Amino acid sequence: MISNGLEGVVATQTRLSHVDGERGELIIAGYRLDEFAQLSFEEVLHRIWNAAGVTGQAICARPLSRCAIAVLQDAAGQRADPMDALRMAVGTLTARDDMEAAELLAGSVPTIVAAYTRLLGGTDPIDPGDDLGLAANYLYMLSGTAPTPERVQALNSYFATVSDHGLNASTFTARVIVSTESDFVSAITGAVGALKGPLHGGAPGPALDMVFEIGESSKAESYLRNKLDNGERLMGFGHRVYRVRDPRAEVLSAAAERLFLDSQDAPLYELAKSVEQTALTLLGEYKPHRSIQTNVEFFTALLLHGLGIDSEFFTPTFAIGRVAGWLGHCFEQRAEGRLIRPQSVYIGPRRTFRHLPMSSGDRYG
Ligand code: ACO
């Protein structure tokens, strides 16, 4: 039997996370998401890698090598897509073993993303501060000023929430690469490529654009109906596994509410909540055969916008958090040690040269 998209196929066991799409439950490293989302990103890394059977040193933000800076400067000169720039800069990293690679990757991705944000904005990158955690350092390297504890807490919640999520496309990509006995830098480079796609990590920018284009609650219904009538998908809704509301949307909605409360952006949060309700009603009407609910991307967009992160950097910021899980899976896959190699069914023709004259295409193709 062929399962297109490997839907329903169980390919491995993991101790890192459990996704229950029917009940809307997510467990990471043994903890329910609402508890896990209270940890700092350092604790998240520590607990996920521990669950994978390894103990790392304290992870801190790493300054960039000259090679990585040169690559980012060149990418900025071409105004390369931030995920392409991240892929290129991650590819410059080298390490002697898996643990060194894991610590280097987890500490370098925030610095790379912050440096590219500044270069693209025409300012010089800022080195990480010595006494700041990863989330605080990321915000510091973006703006040059120490962030408030509320903003650090919001970003830590975000990183914890997106840190791991079963065998999603980018995690599977990383595991496939490690299964060939390749190295962790190659695995994370490949995972960044998989995360870039709009069906995986590339949706939050368009989800926020949609809220801005709608502008006020009274226009939501006609705007969204128009999209659905044209056969378009509503970004930030639907998921391959969840048939109920994505539990990550719940946690991020609460984190966004805390962040926006009393800020001048509070009306934007109210608008987003109203757009979400209208979208859910319409999706129920247009796609009654499929339970399409809010996914993680919708409130990711809102939260990251509230933190002052530009929408083209939403997916690279997602990557900073997901590195924790990618690397946990790399360690698990390394221990499993089995090459991932599914099969395909050939549906092309069976030809023979005996009866047919060779065409020029056959000769040179
Ligand atoms: N808006 C409108 N219709 C949708 C949406 C949506 N967001 N999502 C699914 N549908 C519809 C499809 O059109 C299809 O309808 P049909 O049966 O009438 O043709 C039906 O639901 C099933 O669609 P599939 O593509 O088979 O569902 P799948 O499980 O593969 O979809 C996916 C998952 C790709 C995420 C989809 O919901 C989507 O495109 N969402 C919008 C993009 C998005 O938000 N991506 C982020 C996902 S979260 C993450 O990866 C971190």
C-alpha cells in the first residue's frame, strides 16, 4: 500500500515528544506543553537532549566566525531570503563530534539570525552579551538594548512551545540525514531547508499579513470568504495531525495576550482573536468534511510581531527554537543507527531496445 505524504506511517519511536492530534495534546520531554512553556530555552535544550540520552554543557550564544559573517554580508548584498541566509551560514559551521556540533549549532543559530536581521536592515551585527541567556541575547543582538523580563519570558515561552513536535517534515529530514551516518551540521542545514516551505514553517508571515489586510473585524468575513471562494488556503489554520485546536496555539495566544496587555498593540490582539473566530466559522462552513482548526503559526505571528521581530524573520526565529528538537532527534537517530530508506513503486514504462530504434533523446539524455 502506498501512503502519499507518509500519512499515518509510524517510522520510529521517540522519547522527545508526543503529539495527540485527536485530543489536542502535546508532551515534550515528558512534560505537558503548558508546563514546559514556563521553562527558559536553556532548560528546554537541557531537558530535550536529556530525554534523548545525552547531557550537554550550559549552552550560550556564540559569536560568529569571520567566514559566517562574510557569507551573511554577501547574502545581504543580494537581499537573499533570510531562510536561505540561515542555511548558508549554518553550513559554514564545523565541529569534531556530535556534542560539539550540537552546542555550536544551538548557540550559533540565534546569533546568525540576529546578525542577518541587522545586516539586511543596513546596520552592523552585535556580538552576544556575556551574561544573558539565549532568548535575552537574541533580543539584545537584534536591538542593542537589554530586553525587559516580560519580553524575555514571552520569547522563552515561544521557543519552548515550538522546540519539538513529533516527526514533522524538518525533523524527519534531519533524521534521514543522520541515518546515513552524516554529521549534525549537515542534518540541521537540511532541516532549515525543509522548514522554509510555506506548508511547514513558512506560514506565520502570511498569517499576520492577512490580519493586517483585514484591518478591522467587520471586514473579516468578506475578506476570508473571498479567499475561500477562490480556493485559497487560510494561513495559520489546518494541520496534518491535529483535528482539534493545536495546543501550541493555546499557549501562544495566552503569551501574546500577556505581552500585548496594556501595550499600544492591544487592539491588534483583539483583531486577531476576532479574525480567528470568523475563520473557524467559515472553515466549518466551507470544509465540513475536515476539522480545520487554528495552528501554531497564527499566534506565532502575533507574538513575534509584538516582540518587534520583522515578519520575514518569523521562520528563522522558529528555527532557533526548533533546533532543540532537531538536535534531540539527531542524537536519538544516531543511537538508533538504522538507515532510513523507504521504497517506491515504479509506474513508468518497461521498454526494450530490441524492437525500437534509438531516438536522439535516448542517446544523449
Ligand atoms: N484553508 C482552507 N482549506 C484548507 C486549509 C486551510 N488552511 N487547510 C486544509 N484545507 C482543506 C484543503 O483545501 C482540503 O480540502 P478539500 O478536501 O476540499 O480539497 C482539505 O482541507 C484537506 O487538505 P490537505 O492538504 O489534504 O490537508 P493536510 O493535512 O495535508 O494539510 C496543511 C495540512 C498543509 C498544514 C494545510 O492545513 C495548510 O495548507 N494550511 C495552511 C498553511 C499553514 O498554516 N501551514 C502551517 C502548518 S503548522 C506547521 O507546520 C508548523
